[in-house]
Amino acid sequence: MSNKIKFIEGITFESLNPHNFHLKNDYINNLLSTAFMILPSIADEVSTVKILKAFLSRSYLRSLDRDIVPAVYKHSIGLALEVTWADWDMTKALLVADKLFSEIEEGIKLVINTKNKSLFIGRGFKESSIVETTGSSSSERVIKNNNS
């Protein structure tokens, strides 16, 4: 039997650190607390959660052929996850995002990406918000924020 940290069904620590980056204690702490804060709430609403993006180093992020927005750098310090699930739809994504928005007391940004059928959850923001996008930062629509 191997010792594995299991967050929810099918999600272990290896899911959060897929490239096996050597992590400093602060990053491990951030990554574990992010996972424990977010994944159980999502699992309450959807049956099979899949991690699309978890911890990524800054050099790895810079090597990708796409525009890097500041929020994406939250992945480099363990404060962001991007998830999807079987039978993804906008209604369920809104339900999950609203649940996280109301449960998490710190500043989070939730980005529903309708093109990739994914939900980005980033911690450490000044204000909480739910945003819908089709993949480019210029096409973001604010659905909910602290002021609404």
C-alpha cells in the first residue's frame, strides 16, 4: 500500500503537482490548503472532478505559447486550480462557482471558461468575483463580485 494524500475520489497530490516539481514548504502549504478548501465543495455538486491545471512553475508558464495573464501566475505559488467534470455545462458551472463564492471568505476569482469547459479558481485576490470568458481576457463578463 502506498501513502497518498487523497482529497476527493480520483484526486491525489500527484494530480496537483503533475510535473513533479520540487516544491518549497510555502508552496506545498498553499497547494494543500487550496485543494482542501476547494475540492470538497466542488465534489458536493459534481460527481467526477478532473484537475486541468494545478501547480505550475513560472518558467513552465512562460514557456507556453499563449498570453499569460497575471491570474494564471497564481498557479506558480499553489493558489489556483483549474478543474472540469463530466457532463460540464454552464448551469452547473454557475452553481459550483456561486457555492465557492459564498463559502470562501477570502478574495477569490472564479473564471468560467465556456470555450475550454473549465472553472479557474484563484485565491489571494483583493475582491471576490465570478467571471465568464470564452478564452481571451478581452472577452470577460463579470457575473458577480463583492459589490453585487
